[in-house]
Amino acid sequence: MNTIPVGLVGVTGYTGMELTRLLAGHGRFTLTRVTSRSECGKKLSDIYPFLQGLPCGDTVITEPDPADLASACELVFLAVPHKTAMEMAAALLDKGLKVVDLSADFRLRDRETYEHWYKCGHTQPHLLETAVYGLPELYETAIRAARLIANPGCYPTSAILGLYPALRNSMVDTKGIVIDAKSGATGAGRKATVGTLFCEVSDTFRAYGLPTHRHTPEIEQEIGLIAGEEMTVSFNTHLLPINRGILSTIYTTLIKDMTLDDVHALYAEAYRSHPWVRVLPAGTLPETRHVRGTMFCDIGLVVDKRTNRLVILSAIDNLCRGASGQALANANLMCGVDIAEGLRLAPLMP
């Protein structure tokens, strides 16, 4: 069976690192180009010793050049910061390639909203109309036909999947939703900053980014489309003293008289054909360790009759399901490959 050549622009961050791990076990994609200005000329295994002896370990890192990528690839993953990605994506699309962008540059459909939250101009606004939001459970058909995928953020993935059945079935009040989300330190990226040093993260727990986290408009945009109205949520983020994982606790108010069994049945039906979303048995709550290194989103449900609240708990791995694994699933769909290729992963335990 013929393999499909793919490239990766921006290999030195955690999302680039995770993509190399996943692509090393992919049966249909061959990683033919990896780029980094700072590590140009080295082999992948030089910067990532865990790739020694694996198929892509000997791949030489090159400068990011659209013409070179176009000569060697059919699809390219962009694991670079926002603002950088929009220019590279445009250049690659002009050369006929398919692009999966892991930055935020194409996630927001409205240019002004992007520019307000990301404090920079958008130089490729025409691409906002064609980019497809890459959440397979919601947009699989559109992803298959897309040339440009806006890969969702990690926090939004956990929040949207958690809220989707409740909003689609009009179970809860669309006002007053609180998303209390907690992430491992890799969510802050691989750059050297004091706030993510071991001694700053270990043995503590803190909030950050309140109330201006940039994932807020992405969450509101997508759940607003589900609910059929504009949404405003209270989105509050925290840093956990762990490497990877997100646990979102979502507080909503029921507008129907529903038991836990009623809610559970609707959630199970919503995700019946989506095996990566595991609606846990009633009374069981998710843990980040049970999804570590996988595409699973584990959802737990609590109906509090005393307060009339539906509490939704959603756990994902921020690097795999929340970034690189989801990007690979999108690439699979775009290239006509089984969506689960390279992603049949059991959780990393213990």
C-alpha cells in the first residue's frame, strides 16, 4: 500500500514532539520533512533520543521553506505559534498542499474577534471562510473535504465535548455556565519561563489567565453554534502539578426535570458512534491518568437535585486529544485514511 508523504513545520515544541511520536507508528503517513530554524541540520533523533531506531529518527531537520515542503509532501502540519502559522498556511495552500494548523490562527470565524483576543492583525482573513474546525465528533464530513483544518485548542476540546449533548438536547440553561478547567504544565508550551519551572509547578496549585484566557471565544463560538444562540460562559483555568492532562468541571443549571439516568442515556446516545468519547457509568468520575497519551475524552455526569445542577466532568490528554493526536485524526480524514490509524492507543499507565 502506498504511503502518503507529510511534513511537520515546528518540531521543537511539545505538540511537534508529540506528532513525531504518533507518526512513528503510523502505517500510511511517512514523515518526509521536519523543520526548525534553531535545530536545522540535525537528525530528529539528535533532539529526541526516544526516536532512535524508529523510522523517522534519521530524518534531517531543515529550514521551513514552502517550495521544499511542496516538493516532498502532500499534507503539512503546522506546529508553530499564532501569527506565524497564517502566513505559512497561505503559502502552502497556494502550492496545492493540505494543511492542519495547530495554532489559533484559523479557529475563530470572525476576524475582529481574533484580532481582539490575540492582539495582532489577521493577514489571511479570506482563509477564515474556508478553514474547517477540526473536531471530528461534530465536523467529520466537512473535515474529509477540507484543505485547511483549524485544529481545536485543548481546553475547548474538553469543554465542547462535555457540553455538546446537554446543549443539543436543550437540557440546560444557556446562561450562567461555568467551566472550571485544570491543565498539566505542558499546556503552557515548551518555552523556558519561570512560571513552568519544576520548583514553581511542583507541590502547588494555582489559577491563571482569569478572566481573559484566549480560548474563551473559541469555546463560546462552538457551543453557540450547537445551542443556536450567542453564548457567554465563565471560563476559569488552573495549572496542575502534572505533565499532561486536562480535567474540566462544567457547572450548568437544568431546565428540565431529569434524573441522572435520563441525562446519561442522552449522552450515551450522542456519542454512540464516536468511540473516543467514553461516557462513564453513572456514579463514575473521570481521571486524567485514564486518558494519558490517548485520544479518549472521558465524561462523567452528576445531577444535583438540591441545587438543580448538572455537573459535567470531562478529561482529556492535552497533548494527544487536545493537540497532536487530534491533528493526526484530522489528517487521516483529509487523506481518506481510517480516522483511527496511528491512534489506537491505550492509556499510559501507571
